[in-house]
Amino acid sequence: MLKSSPFPGFLKRILFGVLCLCFFVGGSFAVPGRANAAQRRRASVTIVNRSDYDIHHLYLSPTDHEDWGPDQLGKNVITHGGKFTLNNIPCDEYDIRLVDDEGDECVVSDVVFCKDESGWVITNRDLEKCTGWSKPGGSSSQSSGPRKSLPTRNKLPIPANWITMVDRVKGYEFQVPAGTSKHSDTVDGVDVYFAQTPKPSEIGILVIAFKDKTLTREDLFLVARKTLEGLGETNIRVGEAVELSPDYALAEGTSVGSDKVKGRFKILVATDRTDNYIMIIGADANRFEANEQIIDEIWGSFTMYSGGASGDS
């Protein structure tokens, strides 16, 4: 549960809306009969890091709260194979926000402290479900199926210093400029990735991944439009979709936010055997053309792992 948004420019209002959805799904509703923090038993909890990553920051939030507490590690780092003990922690069910040395964040939900005496063990399984927890540069060699990229005619050369964003569980990856600010979350079973490229481009990126094998590409474009409407966008105009391959289609559009700022965007939809992907990527209308090449480089790098709707690898 990401509980704030630092992103300026186009999609700021969309990202804020996604965060509001996160609040609604996992927000601070009182649970009858549940003891408050002052009444709960407190204990020391040892965090054991059995993942391949070093943990530089760790934040706690009870699952029924919206706000993150302070960084529990301070200047400490839980290295691969290391451990760290949190003292005087209220026994409760927590969402835990972990941050690595590159600033990639991962939220592990519904972790119960004091359930037993073993503390909590961080594993690769916990972290690799989160978009961004991959080694920068290149694509993932640990993907679980054949890769299905966009046709070569739709792909532009990627700058050497770009990094690869990977979600191994949902089975997709794409590339973004180094320095991109990024977050991921899961809202009611739907995986959401949102990011902003660094200045001067400040391109907004929103990726939605979910399972529903009955949906067509036309349905996915409708979902994209409904998502924008649900997040407060008005005057949404989406052009005719262009089929890029049996697995991918692209459309361009515009919308206006409550701040009266017009945005231009592109929507890429991808249909997998079981999973669906929607990428909305764009910028303020007055900066769109100047950054269109970067926009096309990003969506053009999108890759699925399991072969796509056509079933061909």
C-alpha cells in the first residue's frame, strides 16, 4: 500500500487516484473488538534477510492504517544473509515497505508479528513479486516462459543506460530511463505499476496487470477508458486502435483533468493466455511531441513471457 505520491506533471492526478483506490481497498476502517496499539502486547521481532537483496530502509504500517511509520533501520542495512531486531514493536498485522539501494520499493502485506517466536524471514519470493526488484540493465533471465515482444518494426533502439522493470509473477517487463521514480502496488487483485521518468521528460507511466482470460483487446481498451474516468479524467478521447500483432494493439488519446490541464497519452494493450496488460503512458499535451520518442521507446520495449494470446513464442 503506497500512501503518498511524489510525481509531478501528467498522470499526477491519475496516480493520486490510484493511491486513493489503494486507501479505499486497504484503508483505516475500525475492526470491532480489536485492541488499539497502546493495548497490544509488545515484543522484539528479528528480521532475517534470506533474499538476494540488501534492505536499506524498512517501514511499518498496521494493515488498518493509511500512514507509514518512520524508517525502522535508521542508518543500518540488512544485508543478504543478515538480520536486524526491532524492539518494543506492538504485536499486530502489518504491511511492510522495503527499499533497496537503488530506491526500488516493495510492499509485503499482511505480515503478522508475534504469531510465533521465529520473527520474520524475507525471501526472494516476497520481493520478486514486486515490479523493479531486478538487476538493472538487460532483461530478466529468470522469466518463466517464452518471450513475446512487439514486432521489430514497433521497437526503437534503447539507450544503453536504461534499466529493465520486471514483474516475474505477472510475466512482463519493459525498459525505462535510469532515474525513473517508480512504485508498485496490488489493489483488489489488480497489480498496478506507476512511474515518472526523470526531468526534463517527466513522462507518466501506468501499467495494470490482471487475470481474466475472457477479455478481448477491445475490452481492455474499454477498461483503460473506464480507469481514466474512474480516476477523474474528463473529455477522454481515444482514437482507433491499431493492431500491432495478434497479441498487441495501440491507441492514442487525450484527456483533461480537474486542474484543466490537457494530457496526451498512448494506450498499449497486450493479451496473454491468462493475463491482461494495459499501459497508459503520456505527458502534458504541451510537452508530448518533444518527448514522443522516449514514450515510443518505453512502450515498444514491453515484453510478455508466456507467448501472448497467439500462443506463439
